[in-house]
Amino acid sequence: MVRPSLNDLAAFAAVASHRSFRRAADVMGVSRSALSHAIIGLEGKLGVRLFNRTTRSVSLTQAGAGLLARLDPVLQELDHALDTLSEERGSPSGPLRINANKSGARILLEDVVPRFLDLYPDVELDLVSEGRLVDIVEQGFDAGVRLLETVPRDMVAVKFGGDVRFIAVAAPSYLEGNAPLKTPDDLHAHQCIRQRLPSGKRYRWEFAKRGSEIAVDVPGNLTLDDNDLLVQAAAAGRGIAYVPEHFALPFLESGQLVTVLDDWCPVTPGLALYYPRSRHVPSPLRAFIDLLKQ
């Protein structure tokens, strides 16, 4: 049997982890065809089929699953050895991939990212902003950023940025000709600007007061999927929006928006950076976490 190269084995591990040639090729920075040829060559060298392939899915064969179980700890130990060498050089280097929601990316870019890149110029930071909650391991990310309450339980979470308060806002011109709001139930008599979540579901507005909680499926003829757009539509008098407070602050300060139902708008745990508990933490991510904790 011809011994496979380390590149061959790394290619196999990437496809096995992502269950997709396309995603694995994107993470590795190679073409899909080149990755496919590498796997075919590896299977030829080993004399066994490692993957079951269809036009819609990729899955491991029994032989492939056995190889991955033995290979994964070896590759992690190799990563650890290379990280140790990087630390001996005195500075982290290499890629760092973080998947964040828009709020998280915005906060990181204000302060943490500029300082991090100045301190560690040999790190290549790839910050991907998207609304949907993804499997960071499957998608090839080192870490993710989401609201603390949505972080998967098997992850290590590092909270940052303080708590978050969701508020209901509207333009004074809209409120002038409409019924006053005293409780969340009063929203049913108003035009609300609804929000579509990345999952496709419509967000039910969540309120709390003195231990009493209520979720309202508000009425409205406009639905948007972005907090900036929600705030802009509210400022234009289209109705009431429910958004994280920092998105509305400039409009509140200018008087274009005012808050309603203030005593029903709760403070919730804020953002957290999270990463797999069971995996080796690469030196660029460790350095990023250290800076984030400051």
C-alpha cells in the first residue's frame, strides 16, 4: 500500500467533518474538483472506499468512519504542536475564522478587531456575519458569536459587551393619531413592523414585568429581516418596531423615535463568543479571547 500524504489525510478529514465537498473545499481554499481528485487518489492508495456519495449527500463508509476516529486525535495533536511552535516564535499566526451575527460583528469591529490585528499582524482574521445560527464545527469556524441564551450547551461561552435590552420604538408622528399603549396586549390595536428570523419564522415580541412574561405575535402589514431596516421603517412612521436598544439610539437621541412600553422591556444576557469544548483551542483564538476578556 502506498502511504498517503498529510495533505491527503487533511483533505479526507475536512470532507468528513463538513459532509460536503463544496464546504470543505471553501474552507481549505482549493477547488472542489481538486479536492474530489485528492479523495479519489486517497481511496486508491488505501484500497477502500471512504465515502458514500450521491448528488445530494456525502456520508462516511464504515472504513471511513474508522479512519476518522483514529485520525482526528492525531490531526488535533499536530495542530497543537504547530501552535506550540508558533508560541515559541512569540506571536500567534495563521487563520482565525469567526461566525457572528450582525450585532456581534459590529461590536467586535468597533474595538476588539482593530486592536487584535495591530497586536497580531500574522493572524488572518475571517469574520463572517450572518443571521442564522450555524454549526461552527461543521462549517469550519474556530468560534461563533451569538446572544448568550442561544449558544449551544456543549460550547464554551465567553460573555462580552454587556447585557442587551430590547425596546419598542415608534415615530412621534405615528403615535399622535393612535391609541395609547399601556400593556403589550395594546399592540393588537396598532400597526407593528414585524421581523422575520433567519430560520424563516416570524419573531414573537417578548416582554416581561415583575415576573410576568408575555410573547405577542403582533399585527402589521410590513415584515423585515434586519434591525437597521426595522429602525428606519419606524422612524419613517410605518409603525412600532421592537429592536435591540443600540440600533435605535441615534434615532432616539435625534427625536425621530421614542420608546413605548418601557416598563415591559427586559434586559437580557448579551453576546458571547463560543467555541467547541472538546477541541484544541488554536493560539490565534486564545489570543482573541484574552483580548476580548479585557
